[in-house]
Amino acid sequence: MEKVQTVDLGPFKHIIDDGLELRKAAFECVDTLLDNYLDQLNPSSFSVPYLKSGLDDHYDVKMPCHLILSKLADKCPSSILADSLVDHLQKTLNFRSKQDVIKQEVDRNEDMIQSALRAISLLNRI
């Protein structure tokens, strides 16, 4: 079953992503596991491949990924290969909103950029 659907609303097209909440919940679950069971996990087994996909995803998925990346950089830096994540973080930093977006979208983009910069700052310490 396809999780992303495009719905025609007259002259507009609206994209519905039914899998967004599941992806968001999965990364939030990983964040909780890192907080509570880091000593029992092997972070390198899930960190880079899944973080790459999360960093290229929707805003609601990117934010927990930035938090996970920050925690991994702080608590177990050997599990992260920073060079492989730079392009994904750079896409977030270089993203520019359209001119006619609402203030809420501008604020969300600024929050996402600040979150990415915090993660980059911690990666820079490695």
C-alpha cells in the first residue's frame, strides 16, 4: 500500500503522507532508547543508515533526527561518521522557503535550521 497520496483539490494538489506519524514515532522511540538504554545498545548499527533517511525526510522527522544525532555525538562519538551526514545537514541549512509561505512555515524552517546547527556544533567537537 502506498503511504503518500496526492489529492486534487481543484487548482491545488494536496499531498497526504500516511506514514509520517509512524516514521516520527520510530525516531522518537530511538531517542527514548538512547536516553534509557544506551549501555545495552550498539548505536553504530542504526545510526548512520537510518539517520540519513530521517535527515532527508519531513520537518517532523528531521527534528528528532537532529536530537538523536546530537546525543550520539555527545555520548558515543565513535558511532557516527560525520562526513557521511554533512550533505544531509547541508540540505537542511540551504533550504529556502517560497516567498508566499505563511509565518508558521518560516518559523518552522528557522527552528529546523537552529536544530541542525546544534547538531553540527556537537559533531564539530568530535
